[in-house]
Amino acid sequence: AANPARFEPDLASSLNNLSNRMSTADDVGALAAVTEAVEVYRRLAAANPARFEPDLATSLNNLSIRFNESSNVTGALDASTQAVEVRRRLAAANPARFEPDLAMSLNNLSNRLSETGDTAGALAASTEAVQASRRLATANPARFEPDLAPILNSLSNRLSETGDAAGALAAITEAVEVSRRLAAANPARFEPGLASCLNNLSIRLGATGDIAGALAAITEAVHVSRRLAAANPARFEPDLASSLNNLSGDLSATGDAAGALAASNEAVEVYSRLAAANPARFEPDLATSLNNLSGDLSETGEAEGALAASTDAVEVYRRL
């Protein structure tokens, strides 16, 4: 490097962007790029914290996401914890500027803590994230309601993990309400978030015994995800497949065995394509979908097909 002092900040920023671009197709490359970005920003922030700590926190947040995609739970939690520590310092000195970033990092930390089984810590982080995001959205709905919806979605998951079904349903119901308003005004930007919230709403309604409500929510989620996946398969087919799996379960619960089988068949088809391109990321989902398909085939009396799907699931799990 001919002039590190001048160009290392640009290098780090470009590495961060490269990681984001690679994340849909090359998990290893995406992780390597953001790891290097963090290393560069650490050096820069050590010399000039005021200027570069915000960038370091952003890269640590992205590093946590990349570690999570590569199933490195410990690395993801460590990076997320560091991101929250940096952003907490920044928000204490300048709340108006850095509270939005702190809320998002707390949400990410909540997800990482949940993955390690720390449900109490995950709920605490999620609750703090919602409190901060709600304050921001109250003061400036146009700017901060888009952040509130996914954070409420995560809070619903955390409450469900602690056995608070009513609280989980209330949180996701609010998330759907916010997402509907946003998607009505800007479908291209906010329909993905709406689909995610509807998917979770279906699960929460099903947990309370409202099968009809659960089916209505997941049916809408599949319709939205199908439109999105048709326009951008690489980005949205994973969400479509997940929603199809849930649709299959809800249709089965209502006694619609044929509809359940059609949905699970489609989920397996989508996950098979995804796993062929990225086995490390999607084979676990494929195996789950094959098990679901086996159950649906059995329900319709197709014993031979059920056995074949179950056998395929076992083969995938053996590789994993």
C-alpha cells in the first residue's frame, strides 16, 4: 500500500460493502471480506476513536451476521457484543445520532443470545431495543417506524421463548400493523418485512389455537413472498420456502391434506435448488422440509413416497 493513512478508510468501507454483496452467493468470501474490514477499522479506531468507532461498530455488526450465516455461534455472539459495547458508548455521548444504531445492534445481540440458549439475556436485549426504537418512532415515525417493525418481530420471538404467548402475539400483531402501513406506502421497500411479520404472526396465532387466523396470515405471507421471489429469486426464495413449510403445517391442521402436500412439495423444490447452490447454508432447511414432506405424503396414503422423502432427509442429516 502506497498511502495507508489516506486510503485505509476507503479500503475498509469497500470491504464492508463487498461482504454485503457477496453474502447471497459466497458465505466464505463474505466472511473473509468483513473480517478484514473489522481488522482495518480496529487500527483506525485505536488511533482516532471519534472518527472511526462508528464504522467499527457497523463492521462488527456485519461480522456478527456473517458469522451467524456460517453457523459460528460463538463468533457471532462475540462480534455482536462488541458492537453493542461500542454503540452504547457512542449513544451515551450523542443519543440523537447513535441511538438508532444501538437499537439495531441490541436487536442483533438478542438474536445471537437466543441462539446460545440465553433466553433471559435475549429478552432483556430485545426489550431494550424496542424501548429505544419506540421512542425514536414516536418522535419521527417516517424515519424510524421501519426499524420498529422488525425489532417488534424479534421481541415476539423472545417472548415466545420464555412462554409468554400473549405478549408474543401482542408484539407481532403490532409489528404487522406497522408493516402494513409501510408496505401500503412503499411496497417495493417494505413488503419483505410485511411477509416476515405475517409468517411470525401465523406461528403466534397457531400457538394460541387460532388455526383459522394462522392460516389466513401464512396464506398472505406466501402470496407476498411469491411475488417477491418471482422478481428476485436469489434474495427471496429462502423466505418463500420457509413460508411454504409453515403453510403446509397450517393446511394440515385444518384437514386439507392435499393442500398441505402441494405446499410441502413446493418447499422441497425450492430448498433443493438453494441447497444445490449453497449446501452449507440450506441443507439443514432442506432436511427439515423433506421430513415435512414425508409426513404429508403419509397423510395422503403415499407410503412409498413418504419413505423416499424420509430416506432423503436422513441422508442429508448424515452429511450435516
